[in-house]
Amino acid sequence: MTDSAEDPLSSIVALLKPSPSISKMVEAGGRWQVERRDMASPFYCAIVEGRCRLTLRGRDPVSLAAGDFVLVPDLHDFTMTSEIAPPPHAARIPLETGPGTFRLGPADAPVEMRALVGHCRFNAPGKELLLSLLPDMIHVSGHERLMALVPLIHDETRSSRLARGMVLERLLEILLIEALRSGPGQALPPGLLRGMADPHLAGALRRIHADTRHMPSVAELARGAGMSRSSFFERFRTEVGSTPMEYVTAWRMAVARDLLLRGGMNNTEIALRIGYGSSSAFGMAFARHEGVSPGAFAERHGNGVDANA
């Protein structure tokens, strides 16, 4: 169950509900460029051979080489080019040369770069909150486990094996967790990974995620961290990017959304599961946080719930 998970990262990835979308081998030669706009999807890329440059909106270009892996949990715009970009008038349409294989650049140029590129979907409603806890990009080099996972996903995507969908979902979850925990936590912007890299905050974050039935106070969390209330509060806000109680409430609401989507529980049961004393207290908190009642949320996403239970 979600509220028994002791690891904040695995519990967030589980609630995001990743599912497969696209996996392809991209081969490129000469001077080439590919652009995508307004995608709004998770993106990952493993450079198998050669070099290229990746530019995300609002960020400086990143040089990628063989053995590099990049994960962008919430990709919108990107440009990928050869090390020397082509002139503006050059053709930029990828040519599909086989199932799941695309060619970039002049057809007569030798292949100089190969990359496995994938997109997936996060099926959780209200996923923006969960994504806000993650870094906007992870870039690691020489990570053998990640470089081994991407070909497995690509191979499974091309297959028609039994239980293919379930296998892909599990592989994507493992890929996301492996990528997110491989980054240098303290060098990342405020968020969950940076908080988990702080020895004073990691225990508090694990406690918040491990037991949704008990809503700890800031004083309780501070005592567990061996800090004064004021020092803990300020450190949490600086490293995680929200106040402790904002984080606690946001996590409870994320769990509540998941329970509502599963169905089979009424508001009273959900309230007790996430630390509220009554269905009315839960209903008011949910409406204040989400803008709709629990019943309206469940109906909107295809599950019924007895809002008065």
C-alpha cells in the first residue's frame, strides 16, 4: 500500500503511474537538428555512440557523449543537434528507416551518433505537485545500470510478449528511480531529492511518507531531526522548497487522489487513512487544496465515491 512505503522516492514514482509511450533508436550523421515543441511528456535519452547537444527551454545547451543518460520528467520544448548545428534552411524531418529506428541528417553521411530515446506518460491526475518535487533534468555519465535498462525498455516496446504492458510499467518505474537517485542531491534545486540528501531532513521526509495515518507536527519532525523548531522549519523550506506543513498536506492530498481513483473506499475510510479525524474535515481540506470535493474529483476521473459516508 502507498502509505506503508518507507521510501519517499519510490512512493512518488508509484503515484505518478508511468506508462510506456514511445521508444526509438535515433541514428544521425553529418549536420542535423531535431526540434519538438509543447510536448508535456517525460523524456529520457541514452547516448550509445558519438556526441550531440541538447537544449531545453530556459537552459544552456548540454553536450552529450556515449555513455551519457538524460532524464527530463516534464519536457515541453527541446532541440537536439549535431555538435555543429546545421544551417537554418536544412531539412529537419527524421526519416524512419525501420521499425522504431529513425535517421537524422544527410542520407549519404555516415552514422556518427546513435541514441535510444523514449517518452512515457504519467497517468496520475494532478501530477504537477509530484513533478514539482523532482529536478527538471537529471544528467549522468557512465551509469551502467541506466545504460542497461534503456535497451531493455526499447526491446520490450518492440515485442508482443505476454504481460508486455506490466513489464514496461515496472521497467519504467525502475528507470525513473535509478535515474533520480543517481543525481548529486545537494547540487540539485530545492525539492525531494535535495531534501533526502540532507541528513537532518531525510528522516523527516521518510516519516511523512511512511505513515499517512498520523500527521506529525513541525515540532515532532524537528525533534526527530535533532533540531530546534525554527531551525528545522527554515532548513526544510530552503532545501525542499515548501514549508513542512505544506509538504505534509500536499503529500496527504496526493495519496487521497490515488485512493479516490482506485475506488472501493468511502470518505471516512480515506480520511482515517491520511490522518484526518472525520470525513467532513477531509472533505473541506481536499476541496480547499484541489478546488473540488472528493466526490466530484472521483466522478470526473471515472470512479464513484459516497461523499457523505
